[in-house]
Amino acid sequence: MAKEKAPESTRERLDSLKGESVAGDTPVGPAGDAKAAERIKKAANASQRSLATKKKVIGEDAESPKGPVGLDIGTTHIVLAQNKPNYIETIQDLNAFFTVPSAKFAEQILDQKEVMYYERDNEYYIFGYSAESFANMFHGNTRRPMREGFLSPDEEEGLSVIKAIVNGLIQKPKKFGETLCFIIPGEPLDGTGSVIYHESVIKGFLGSLGYSPLSINEGMAVVVSELPEDDFTGIGISMGGGMCNVCLSYLSFPVITYSIQMAGDYIDTMVATAVGEPATKIKVIKEEELDLTREPKDRVTTALNIFYDELIFKLLESLQRVLSSTDKIPKIKTAIPIVLSGGTAIPKGCRERFEKMLKNVSLPVEISTVRLAEDLLNAPAKGALTMAMTEAE
Ligand SMILES: Nc1ncnc2c1ncn2[C@@H]1O[C@H](COP(=O)(O)OP(=O)(O)OP(=O)(O)O)[C@@H](O)[C@H]1O
Ligand SMILES: [Mg+2]
């Protein structure tokens, strides 16, 4: 494949990524090696625990956590991870809302049905999985507090909705100042969105709840969750709803992190436009039926295949572009793994397609395998919890 000349703005962004790290650590070098060994030991202990996952049950009370917490506030889902005596528990809710005009009569019904909502300016804001049920009942679409990985500039109430969803998952900690590690996106390569703004606003909210918040890059969280046996050396990729996040980690240090603002939502929108159907309908077909190992059977699955290919192509192209134009990559003697996670990596055949298309790009590091995370939707939250447990020790 021909190497593309990166536009100036991209080059500048690539330069600014150099040395970016999760908690301000020195990247690599002799001092870094000793520090890395310590981090690896601690993180490996924390991450080799089994995972039990559940969806938020509407009406169920939020817990007051006893111990460190991992939190992944994503464009589609919000996932909370907690350390239980013998396993890691994750609970997820939908990062969405739906509004209906408020009325005393409706309030009784909402309370009876234990729907999650709050009232503002004569409207009920119904949030989480409840929002999806209401949107279906009213033949409408849910709205999203986030777009392409960041707080949505179009939704004034976005942060309030996120606060309400998080409050539905956790209460204030039992111990004031408990460590909470939350996911932040990588700087977008060619797009828009401010990581600093997003991170600061969420940090402020979590701090006001009584936590000591610290952030971790989403791709790095995937590495922490999935690569303990590789000494946390490899490339973690989260293919989510709003974006794909990438991190090249060397001995637990995030050497390169970035994102592209294309993922599941992009596929839904592009297919919807191509076949003239609503994106919500395409999303349901994609999640329930798509199998990338089979020949497409109709217009929708044909378009889904085309846009999956396009997404994987753009992701690999960005990887080649970023890795080839940085001098930050350490001399890694052995081949390193790539681990894929996120909801968009779920369809059967996604890993194989990624692996096949990887053969067409040339990277300055050798890749040993392309693996899938053990739990695709919950890997970043598990990585965030592992980091919180490691930092809290
Ligand atoms: N079974 C499935 N098949 C295909 N896609 C799926 C499936 N389940 C979920 N998805 C897609 O995964 C995406 C959501 O993934 P995920 O929860 O990892 O994203 P997120 O973390 O909320 O978003 P981001 O990281 O981009 O901010 C959505 O586009 C959704 O349609
Ligand atoms: Mg995500």
C-alpha cells in the first residue's frame, strides 16, 4: 500500500502525541524499566481475575462501592467495574436519553414502573435502558449525551444525563477519596473534540461525588485488561460506538495513543444513507444478524460488509500513518500482539477480516497475533479498574 503524506495538522498532532502517558510517567529508559517492572507486577495481579457482567436492572439501587472503581463512559454505553471477593463485576447502562412532556399523571406511572428519569423545564428526561424502551414505544429515536467519543456539543443537558446514569450505577464511596479510574479517549487524528475539556469536566463531577479520579486512555485500558501475560506490551484497540481508540504500550507505558472518530455509529449512518432505512433499524440488524464470515444476503448486509471493510481499512491506514511517522517506538525485539475490543469487534469474522487486511499494511513493528478481548464490551472498564486497584495500593 502506498504511504500517504500526512497533512500538516496531522503531523503536528502526531508530534504532540509523543511521550503521552497515562499518569504522567516517564515513558521508556533505564529508570522506566525498574518502574515498569513494579507496575507490571501489580497490574498483572489485579487483572488476572475472572469477569462477571450484567446489565443495569431498571429500578435497582446503586451501590456504594467499597474499594477502587473503574468507569468507562463511552458514546454508547457506560460501564462500571468493581472488585468483588472472587471476581470483577461489571454493570452497564445505555448512555442515552429520551424526553417527554411532564405531567402529574404520567409521573405516577413512571414511578410505578421504576423508570429512571428526572424532571427539568417541564420535561421528563428518561435515561439509560429506560430511554430505549420509551423511544420504541413513541416511535422516536433516543438522544445521546456523547458524540464521536466526546461530550456532545449539541446536547446542553448531556452532562446532567451522564451524571444521572452514573448516579444510577454508583453512589458516593464508603471511604471518602476512594480511587476511581475513568476512561478518556485518545486525541483524534483528523477530527474534532477536546480531550482536555472532556476529561476535566468528568473529573470535576467524579471528584464532587467523593472519589479521587484519575484517567486512563481507552486503548491503554484494553492493554491493561488483556495483555498481562505479554508484560503489557502490544497494541490495544477499542472499536466502540463513536470512535476507535488505539494505544501502543511498551512494558505498561502508553507510548503512542490516538483515536479516529469512526466506529459503529459511522457504519450505521453510512449503511442507512446507502439503503434509505433509519440508522436505528440498521443498528438492530447489525447487532442481531451480521456475520462477516458469510456472503451478504441482501442490500443491508452487503452495505454492512462494505462499511466494515472501510472502517477496518481506515483504522489500519491510520496505524501505518502514525507508527511510520513517529520516532517514539522503542526497539522491540520480539513480535507484539494486537488485541481488539469494543462492541464493533463483536460480529463473527471481524478479527479474521482485520488480520487479513493487516497483511496489506507495512508497520515498523512486527505483529505476532491479532486477538479478541475476553469480554469485548467490558475490557476497557476492567482495565480501568485494574489501574485503580494498582494506584490505590
Ligand atoms: N452484536 C453486535 N454486533 C455488532 N455491533 C455491535 C454488537 N453489539 C454492540 N455493537 C456495536 O458496538 C458499538 C458500541 O460499542 P461500545 O459499547 O464498545 O462503545 P462505547 O465504548 O460506548 O463507545 P466509544 O468507545 O466509541 O465512545 C455500537 O456501535 C453498537 O452498535
Ligand atoms: Mg469505548
